[in-house]
Amino acid sequence: MPSAAVLLSGLANAQTFTDCNPTEKTCPSDPALGGLQVTDFTAGKSDNWELADGTTLTYDNSLGAQFVISTKTNAPTISNSKYIFFGSIEVWARASPGTGIVSSFILESDDLDEIDWEWLGAYNNEVENNFFGKGNTTTYNRAEYPAVATPIDTFHNYTIDWTSERTIWYIDGAAVRTLKYDDALALGGKNYPQTPMKVKMGSWVGCADTAATTNPSTQGTCEWAGGAADFTKGPFTFYVKNVTIQDYGCATEYTYGDLTGSYQSIKSSGGCSGGSSKSPSSSSGSSSSSSSGSSSSASKTVSGSTTLATTAAKPTGTGSSSNNPSGTATLSGLVAAATGNSSSATGSATTTATLAQSSSSDATALKPKHQYGILDLSVMVLGLGLGYLVM
């Protein structure tokens, strides 16, 4: 585990990128998810995700999306096309092996608020969780490293439940960290992640070669990544089986009302979009073990015209084998139970759900039961809604 001094090297620069920072100038509105989205990468490519320049993915019908690194210049990365304004995000993932190789699953906003899961290929017994506010990298003392059994060899469920009051990280349904809005590490709320974010994931080279281990500009990151990568032992693959995203807001777009970067300044407009839709899978770029020409859906979006009633407020996954998780977290299990689509989640559902038509004003029922903040209550009362990884 790296020390705080090592982290001062600037390891988070790989995530701090924005096309337009709304704390500095007026920026375009962000397209909102405004509902529930499930992507099953074992069914192939999904239109819900945008590939970064230079990214080529393959898809396996049991392992899901494969982010492969073969050389020091590889950094396969994808970003979701929609933003969420607080929500729950879960991923079934198996980290890439390899000293110096980093697998990442992050939420990031236009003003560089950020919530992370990151796996270091040098360590097969832990995962890093971290957060940043407004791109503040003056210190690197916010990371924690909870233990997890063989994350490089085994699929696990990693979940982030993010509200205006607190953020909770879960591994296989067990909470491993809670960050409150007014936590000292969040500078009393100033650096608490609180603006609309999109999900990004991929893998990258944290330490390219032995020369990087002594270069002052990369030495600290190399120490954090466990040392230099040895590409003769590659390729190195990060696997993502499926992703479930629940937007706690209800909108078609989110707009920054001023330059403060406060959640209270965010304006939601448009309401939740109606109905549910499927994004067709694609056989292009599939690996040899993938089902070519599959007609099954790679993703499903359940939006504001649907009411989901859940009996659980947190993930309830209980672990998994390397290829077939035996448990699943609340959101993916919820969708599988409600829609009868077993491809939307692996393993058995551990919650019950009902799927019923309703008006968009009922869209707040999509939110899992938890303690809502002031903004959430306003949304319910008014019936309103709410990259790439560069090194």
C-alpha cells in the first residue's frame, strides 16, 4: 500500500480531465440518464458507452468487456454517454494483473469532482477507493485500501451509493467506507463530490518502464503502481461483466446555475424520459468465444415512466466465482426480477421488485430507500428531475 508521501506524486492526473469546467465559465448542459440503466457486456457492445480515441474492446460471452494492454501506449477507456446527479453505481469486475498496470472505474464531473475504484495489478488482495473535489490535488491523503479476496482472479461486485449527504463504497454488498458531506477530508463539504457525473472505466499503464522509476516526474506514480510494467508477461486484461447505474435525479439534462460547483446550484430540466428501451448488441469486435451476431440486448434502460419498488437499500451481493457470480447487488437483481431479463444481471436476484406504469411525476419512486438530502426532497415535492482517462 502506498504512503501519503508517495501519493503526492500526482497519480490522480490520469483522471483529471474536462472539456469545459463550469466553475470557470458557462458550459453546455449535461445530458441526464434520469432513470435506471443496465449494461450486460457479455451480450456484446452497448450504445450507452463511448469509446475513447484509440480504444478497441473485445467482448466475451462469459467474461464481458475486455480492456487489453499490450504496450506502454495502450489505455483502453470508455465513458457513459449520460450523467447522473447522485445515484447508485455497481460493476461486476475482475482487475487486470501486472505490476505497473492500473484498472479504473470512476465517476467524474465537468468540474472535476471524482469518486473512484482503482485496482493495482501488483496487489491481488486489495482495491483502492478515493475521491476528489474540484480537481483538488494539493494532497493525496484520501485513498483507502480495503481488503478483497483475489480481485485479479475473481469477479466481485463493487458499488458506490452517492447522495448529497454521504457516499458509501461496497464490496460484495458489505460497506467498506462511508464519506460524509461534512467530513474533514472533504473540507467540510467544499471538496465533497456533488455535481453531475458520468461513469468512466478502463485500464492504463501507471509505470511504463524502469526508466520511469527514477524519473522525478513519474517516480512517485511508479511506487504507487508497485513498480515498472513487464510487457513480456502481457497482455494484461481488465474484465467488466456488467454495469448498473441508477440516477437519483429525474431530468433530461443538468445545468450549472453559477460558478460555485455546489449541488444546490444545479438545475434539472426536462423530467424523466418515458418508457424503457433496449440498446442492441453488436457482434463487431467480439472475441472468438463471443456469440457472433447475437440478437440479445447488451443494455436496458428503465426510465421515469416505470416504478420500481425495492425492499433493500444497499447492495446485497455475496461474492462470486471467477466466471459466475453467485450473488448480485440490489440494482441489477432488481432489474432482472422486474423485467424477467436474466441477461441484465448475473447470479440470483436478492431483492423483490414490481414493475408498473406511472406518470413521470412518480419517477422518484425509482430511488432506493435511503435518507434523502434537501435537494432530493425538493425533487420529490416538485416532481422535477434532474475522456477519457488521460495520463
